[in-house]
Amino acid sequence: MTVSTATATATEVEARGYSALVESLTPETILEEFPTDVIPLAQRPNSKASDVSTLLAQPGAATEFRGLDEEQVRLMAENCIVVDWDDTVVGAGTKRACHRMENIAKGLLHRAFSCFLFNSRGELLLQRRASEKITFPMLWTNTCCSHPLCVEDEMDGVEGAQTACVRKLEHELGIPPQEVATRGSFHFLNRIHYMAPCGGDDNPWGEHEIDYIFVYKVREGQELTVNANVNEVEEYKWIGLSEFKAMLADTENQHFTPWFKIICKHYLFKWWGALDNIEQFENDSNVYRML
């Protein structure tokens, strides 16, 4: 994103300053800046999650997690992939560490994915995040959005993010991996880099991600089983393009996650209108900065 200095607003100048901060952080300075939050790559445990009791014993954790859903707190011990500006893997950081605005303000960045699943009729599967979710509860979003974890089979760029996507489609929506493997196909499109606080100053959570974007297309004559996890998904719906545009325009009654709104603004309608030839958008190697 480029901004003319002659017309830049205070918000844009502040965003540029944050962008410069993140870009300035090398793998070495990230490890220096976050010595207790980031485990160096060579020393990472290669496990999907850290010990929950250790997580809860960390300074401030008891206050942050008071009254929150026990299962969602447990998931905050998952080991996300900490990366630098160039999406180079630096090490592992818990989901809690990666989503604390205190760390995000200092530039801590992690890897994520967003999946847009379309059936053979060209309808998109939307979900509304459950009330139990710690970040962005009760907001509508794309089919599945989460994080590849700092384990061998999820760390390898596009392939690792796709592996994580299959895992989370099952966890959040109950879609069996064998159906995903045989009833449609993934298309990796691009990566976006964005940052978004979860609420006001009294909310300690936020997102700062390099997000791998996938479209999954169900083949003609095939259907996927959906059995949503109520701890993850409040509701879900298949929606056509015209109905979705009306839903998106209803800003008084419908509310969406920040990454979903970014993707809608810049990309989604172009992709949706070209599902039969989505391959033309595949494998863009750029990281698009939306800071």
C-alpha cells in the first residue's frame, strides 16, 4: 500500500509507521524483543500446543482468561508460526502470545489461512463465529480461518497452510478430510498481511497475520458433509452472490470479521465471478500489505 504524503491522514501515517516497524524486525530482533513469547525454530517443541497449565501461569493470563470458555482457553496454548515481514519462519509462539495487542503493537506477526469453500452451484459457505470465541465472537466470516501450527506438516508454506485448512475444516465444521480430498480441489490464490484490534482499549486481543488465501471448489455432482462444532460456529449458511451482496450491505444488522471485509473489498467478487476459471488467479507469490 502506498500513500501520498500530501494527502495522508493521521491514521495512514500511523499505519505507515507500524508497517515500517514490522518490516524492520529481523528474525534475530524478533527473538530479542520477545524472549519469553517466541521459541526459536531450532528449539521449538514440534507439538501442536504448549502445556495449558504453563500458559495459565503466565503473567496476566488469569485476568485475561477469567470467565472465558474453557475449551477456547485451552486452544490459546496452540503453537502458532511466528514469521518476519518476508514470511520467513522465526519460531513458535502460543496463540495467546500472538494475539495479545501488547505484542502486536511491538510488531509480533504470525501465519494464518483463510478458506472460501464453494459448492458446485457457486454458493459460498459462510460461518458466524461462536459466542465462545475469544477473538471476534459472533461475527460472520468466510468458511474457515485459522492458523497453521508450528509442526512439521504445517510449516511448509502453501502446502502446510492447506494441511492446516483440512484439519480445521473438520474441527470447526465437521467436514471429513476424506471428503475434502476426493470431492473437490484447493486453489491457493495469494497472501495478505493485515492487523486488526479485536475491540477497544479494554480488549487485550487482536490479529496480525500473513494470511494464505484458498478457494476450495466442490466438484459437480458432489456435496460435502457439514456438522458444525457449536463451540466454534454459531451458525452457517450457503449463500449465493446476490444474496451475499445484500447481506454485506446491511451494515446495521450484519457484522463481519476484519480480514473477511478486507478480502471482500479487494478480491472476493473478482474470484467469485470467475470460479469456472479460478486457475487464472492461482499461486500469486506476492504478499499484499493491508496495514
